[in-house]
Amino acid sequence: MSRYLVTGATGFLGTHLTDQLLAAGHEVVALCRRAAPELAAKGVTVAPGDILDAASVRAAAAGCEGAFHCAGKVSRRREDAAELYRIHVDGTKTTLDACREAGVRRVVLASTSGVTAVSKEPLVHDETEEPPMQIIAAWPYYRSKLYAERAGLDRSGPEFAVIAVGPSLLLGPGDVHGSSTGDVVQFLEQKVPVVPAGGLSFVDARDAATGLILAMEKGRAGERYLLSAANMTLEAFFGRLERVSRVPAPTIRLPRSIGLARAGAQILERLQKHLPVELPLDPVSAEMGQHFWYVDASKARSELGWSPRDPLATLADTVEDLQTRGVIWPRV
């Protein structure tokens, strides 16, 4: 059994990762900025520190053979660009350099499929695609994740292997911070007014955690592995959510034009100032929903032996978990 450092252990992906590592008999050290009694209760060694503080990372990584770097921030707000760069890019550089100095031999970096697999047409992308900079340059989250991934893979070498794993949209149970399932919550609360014209890709967070572990065990240094269970239009996605939740899907469809969708959302955003209720459709989300995020996960399947569960089961588990935790009320 091995000793692993995990950053972001209290997050959606990090929680499932930590649970699976413990279940396999590994020792887990979690780098946390604040007390995490829920981790300590599981038997995790909680090390105080921050991904931007090299000394605390080195101390936490001491004696660890490998590290999983999952810490990050999810935001679609363009105003968060500087913070996203600092957390993702500077944080990745600091964390990986400190891990190498502490003697860690392998690091798995949790990235996102969105740094590669996004286009204006319904194309399916794999790891060989060049990042679509003309698209993601406008979205600080994906831009910062791309630069973080590049910084991580640039540090990979014979004595320090770095492997990037890029899951698509994470769904499933346990998103207690609402970082990934917020759009599903909006749907279940019937706050999604229209159906965007694009398509998405998603994967169960539990299967993504398994993919990270397989990458640690079998992944090739300097390589990227994309993880996805299903690609579908947003119309089809809403239809499946309707089937498992009995919440009717919206019937109004946005035009295929990205410009028209963005303009409509901007008009709604201006009207928001004069309305007593909150409108969920912001310009960035509207623009993203007009794109296609389709992923080919063949490389992870063939090289890592990874396989996801039934995507419909993931949707059902997501809805059930949100209802059980009281995030949304079940329909009767």
C-alpha cells in the first residue's frame, strides 16, 4: 500500500478519490486550509497548508510516493480571472515543485476535458486535439485550467512523472459545495427557461476518481487522459433528466446562433436590475451552452482499463442525492 498526498480532498472529486484510496488500504494525507474533521474521522492525516505555500506542501508531501492535485475553484465569472489564474496556474506550479522537492515520484493532475474538447460544431475530441484558443480564451476558468495543465506536464520527466486527467462535467452524488451540479439543481427547480442548442459530456464523479487512481497506477508520464461517460445534446440531456426526475423539461429552444443567444442573455441580464426575481441565464452560461463539449475517452479505456457506469444511473443518483440532502424538494 502507498502513501498519497491529496489536495482538494474536501471537494466533489477529492472526496470520492479519498474514499476510494482509503478503501483500497492506502494512507492519505490531505492538504487543507482549514480544519477538516470529516476527513480526520475517516482516518485521513489532515495537514494544514495551502497550494500556494510551498513550505506547507513540502511538509505534507514528506514520505508520500505520489500526489493527486485536485484543488481548484469553479467559476464562470469573468471577474474571477485573476483569482482563477492564481489558484490554478500558480497553485499548480507551487504544488508540483514542492512535491518534487519532497521526493514525490508521481503526480496526477486533475484537469478538465474543456481545455481541449469544445467546439462550435458537434465534433467529438480526443487528447490529440489542439486547444481551441479562439473559444476558451474568453472563459477564464478553462483558460486557467489549460495553462495549469501545461505547467504541470512541462514539469514531467524521468524522475518526476506528471499525468493529467481531464474529466468532463462531473455529476453523481456528493457535490455538497454545488460546484458541479448547479445546472441540474436549476433544472429541477424549473429555473432553466430555455434549451441551449449545444451539447455536453458528463461523467460520474465516482468513476472520475477511479480514473485518477488508474492514472497513478498505469498512466504514462507527460500524457493527458480524458474521461467521459456520455455525449448528448442539451435537449437530450434535459429529456433524460425529465425521465428520472419527473420534472418537465423546458420547451423553448435557443437559436443555433451563438451571437443571438449571447445577446438575448445580455438583455435579460440588464432587465434583471429591474425585476424582483433572479434570472438564472447569464451571458457566459448562454454562450457555453451553445457549444459542443463532446469527448472521446478511448485512450483512458484502452491504456488505463477505465470504464464508466451507465450514464442514466449517474443522473438518477444525482437527482436522488440532491433530494436526500434537501438541496431540492422531491416531486410527489
